[in-house]
Amino acid sequence: MPRHFFEAMLVALLAGLLTVPILGIQIQVEGINVSLEGDPLPVLLAMAAVFMARLLQVPLKAVSGVMHITRRVPRPIHLPTAYRLILIVLVIVAAAIWPFTVSRGAVDIATLALIYVMLGLGLNVVVGFAGLLDLGYVAFYAVGAYGYALLSTHFGLSFWECLPLCVMMAAITGCLLGFPVLRLRGDYLAIVTLGFGEIIRLLLNNLDELTGGPDGIGNIPKPSLFGLEFARRSSTEGGTTFHEFFGLEYSGADTVVFLYLVALVMTLLILYVINRLIRMPVGRAWEALREDEIACRSLGLNPTTIKLSAFGFGASTAGFAGAFFAARQGFINPESFTFIESAIVLAIVVLGGMGSQIGVILAAIALTALPEIARQFAEYRMLIFGLVLVLMMIWRPQGLLPATRPRLELPARAETL
Amino acid sequence: MLEFFQQVINGLTLGSIYALIAIGYTMVYGIIGMINFAHGEIYMISAYIGLITVTALTVQFGVENVPLILLFTLAASILATSAYGWAIERIAYRPLRSSPRLIPLISAIGMSIFLQNYVQIGQGARDLSMQPLISGGWRFGSDAGFQIYLSYMQVLIAVVTVIFMTALTLFIARSRLGRACRACSQDLTMTNLLGIDTNRVISLTFVLGAALAAVAGVLISLHIGKINPFIGFDAGIKAFTAAVLGGIGSIPGAMLGGIILGLSESFASAYLRTEYKDVVAFSLLVLVLLFRPTGLLGKPEIEKV
């Protein structure tokens, strides 16, 4: 034990040396006068954190080692189909009734969480199933959002008319980008998609006449329920609003709950489509391609078309979510579509477990809800976020709830060669 | 015509910076085949350390000898930034040596986000600016028309870049450790079998890359005089573009790619709109990857089953 203690001391000392110039000395600028100010507290805190982390590493490693030995081969949960159906229906009913019982703010956060669930599910197809690292996912989200904003403000199309158009636009953008790029190897693809995401954001920022530049687009109409608007008064002559039609008192909370329900329906739709797709030949091809591209090619699968279908599907999901995002916010600008947004969605997929849908859903909810609960740590949110990504890759690269699928392994035996 | 030469000068200055950062990408990629996404943040940290050292020397200690300040700042920044490069490799990449490709890349993205926010917490998110240490320059051309302006700082950037590039080339070509580096980039397992401590060589690669990024960071903070915690992201992607353009894994390629990228960016901002210079850089990246994924000086990669 003393050895670990000294090791931890040494590591903490190194951490102290490293953090002194950044955390310990602050540059103060007043007018043209620049001065330095020393503050040992952050450095000491960082040293203490590193010391504790290093000291705890040993028992943690021992525990995870024991867990590793006792862990059995993961087996998928085999509920009888009827039970599973009942469970799914119960969860959906609970999710649908829940917003009527809680505050407006909570429903609003839940809607945001559902947007991230949609994005996570879409990216999960690209990263988790097809194994293509897409760092510019937010570009397709932006295409959907701007698509809806422009179509509705310029041509007066409703949300429900725009939705399929936005999905198509995002899918076309995805295919146009994907077609030439998907022949590249994995990490090149990551960087090209990252570059593409940046190009889209720069274009949105600079094509002032079309997109409004950094000011963005405002006054985007909210979705309506079969033509019934959620507003105090109808925006069109002779139109009926929701509360007038049903003879209710007007309440602003109606809109929030309605948006939540729309998001819920959209999420369920995406979930359903993905679950059908992964049982179809194309979905199986995605996973096969992720496991071994050369084997796939020799079995007569065309890697480019398969990758393109995954990429295009992921893009269209992002477009779907983007259109809803624009409708919910009522205002969009390029600030919502930065690289960090792509990184958050990627983190959702990675934390949940690549290829695991239930994991992705829970991770999306956790990553949206936690910052709301821990508001006092808002400054450290992204710092912790980055750290968690690194630590997850080291300790649990398969994610918190890894995807389990039925598999058979050959019994281990001594190699004869 | 004169404007053209002016843009060549600006492009070469910018290109030197990109080339210095690009070497870090290309060396790491050449040896362990991963994209060190956090390399841009290393450059950003070095710019901060450079700024702090310059401020400490000039304001706190009242040193006025410019060459002394320069030397000391470069040394301090290289030392501190190399330590960061070493620590990042040790913490975020070494435990993942044998994982599938995407795992270290995601870890690198996490590291990049972490470092960006770490500096933001330490130094604040606002722009920091400083008085130029070296000002002035030469003017060419008629007084009436367009004048070419070549600042002393631009000359300094070019000279320092050439010195460090030459030193690196000699180190890789002549020294024992340089030979070990070349061996590792050819076949890591084989090199290990031959009794070379490959972990040490990999650490060395990160340290060398960080040191060159530190040079770039110090030079840019002296030249532009304005830094914030987010400069690493853009510079990192552009330097990566430069590395890919020249052929990733090839050191002369990174130098060439940096210069080409710097030139095309400075022409784009002169003859198109300034806002589109980043679009040009990223489009260049996409185009190179499409038509010549091995880059200008790179070797084609053979896929082994």
C-alpha cells in the first residue's frame, strides 16, 4: 500500500507541475495593461483530485478484475412475447400520461431529451450498427431545422407538410456527402464528416440573404393538431384554435404538453422503423460490415451501398429531429449546430453502448436531465463530459448497457498450430 | 501583381504555422495509426503558456532584451507543452493501444473537449491580447500604389520554422532514436521484437509533436497577439488537412501540405470573401481525400487480411 501511496503522490506532483501555468497563473487584462496573478487553490484542488483518483485506481481495478472473472457470458433477456408487449405498452402509456401530472418546465426538458433520443437513435445506426464514425452529424440536424424554418416562413407550409420534405432533404444531403466519402477508411471518414459539419455551419453563418446569418430565423410556426393551432388567437382569418374547438380555457401549458407528445410519437416512430430495419437484410448487412468488411465483400455485399444506406438513414433521422427542433424553439441560428452538439450526440451513443438502443435512450435522458439537476456545476459540465468520454473508453468501451445479441462461441481448446 | 506577392508572403507565414502543427499529426499517425484529435488543444495551450511567459518576463521582471525573451519563451513553452503531450498520451491513449480504431479516436475527442474547458476554466473564455513584442517591417513598392508589407515577425516565423524543421529532419534521419522512430512507423510489432522500447518511441513522438506545436503556438501568439481557448479546434483541423494533403505519415509531406494550405487560404481570403477561407480549407480536405487519399507524398496503404 505505501508504494501506491507514493506513486499517487508522484502523479499528483506531476499534475501540479502541469497545471501551474494554466490554472495557477491567470492573465489579467485591463485596458492595455497586462499583469499576472497567482492563485494556488485551483492547482491544489487539481492535485488532490488526481491524487485521490490515482489512489482509488488500485481498489477499483481489483474490483473490476473480480467482476471480470465472475461475469458470465451475457445472455439476452428472453421475456415471453406477450409479457414484452405488455411491458412496452405500459412504458408508452406511462410516457404519454406523465406530462399531465408534472410541471411545465419538466415537460419542456423531457421534450429536449426526446430530441436527443431521436438524434442518438439515428447516430446509433451509423456509429453503432454500421461502425461509421460520423463527427458531422449535426450538419443533417441543421439541414432539417433550416429546411423547416425556410419552407414554413417562405412558402407557408405547415409542420406536417414539411416533415417528409425535411427528411428527404437531409437524406439527399447525406447521400450526396456519403457517396464519395464512404469509400474511405474509418478515421478519414470521421474527419471528412467533421469538415463537412463545419462547412455547413460556416455557410449558414455567411449566406445572409437566405439563412439570416448569425441572427438566424425567427417566428417559426409551431405544429398544429389537424389544423387546430395552439395559441390564444388563431393566426389565420376564421381559423379555430385548440382551446376554442374543445371549449377549454386557454392555457400555455397545452402547447408544451402537445410538443412533448409530438416528440414522443416521432421517437416511437423512429424506434419502430429502426427495429424493423435491423431485422431486415439491410440491417444485418450493416452489422456484418462493421464486423468485417473484407468478409462482407467476398460474400458479394457491396460495402458502398450498404454504408450509404446507413449513412442516409442516420441523416434522415437527424433531419426529422431537426425539423421538430426548429418548430419547438421557434427560432434557430447557427449557434445550435456547432461541433460540440455532434460530440454530445456521439457521447450519448458511446455512453449508452454502441448498438444498444435502450442504452442510447437512457443515456440521452441522463445527459439532458443531469445538467438541469446539477446547475451549480454548469461551468464544469463540458469538462466532466470530456473526462467521462476518455474514462469510458478506457474502462468500458462497450458502454453502460452494451448491446447483447444471441451468439455461439466455439469451445476453447488448445491450438494445434 | 503586387497583391499577389503580398498574399504569397501571408500564405507562407500561415503555412509555416500549419506545417509545424501538422508534423505532430503525421508523426503520431505514422507510428500508431491514430488521429490525435487533441493535438490542436496542445497548440492552444502552448499559445497560453507563451503569453504567460512573455508577460511574466516583460511585466513582472522587466526584461527588455527581445532575443532573450524570445528564447526563454520558446524554451518554457516547449518544455511545458511537451509535458502535456506526454501526459495526454500516457493517460488517454496508452491504455487503448490494442483497441479497435474508433476507441482511441473517441478518447481523443474527449481529451480535446476536456482540455478546451480546462483552459477556459483556468484562464477565462474571453480573447486575450498582448502588445506586439516585435513590430515594424519592410515596405516594398511605389508609395502611390499598393505596397508589399513584410513584417519582421513574418520573417522570424519563417526562420524559426526552417530551423526547427531542419532540426527535426536531421534528428529523424541521423540519430539513434530517429532511426527507432522510422522503424516503428514501418512495423511496430517487429521493432518491439528487436528489443526497442516502442512505448518510449511513441511517447517521444508525442513529445516531439507537442514541441513543434509549442513553437507554432508561441509564434502565432506573438504574431496575431490574440488568443482564446477555442483557437485549437480550427487550427487542429486545418493542420490535419495539411497533413492529409501532403500524405499522412510523411514528414516532408506535412511541411508541403502546410505551405499549400496556407497559400490557398490566404488567396481565398484575398480573392473570395474572408469568411470563406475556412470553407476553402475544408473543401480542400474533402477533395484531397476523394481524389488522392494517400496525399501528395504519401504511400498507398495495403489492407491486410
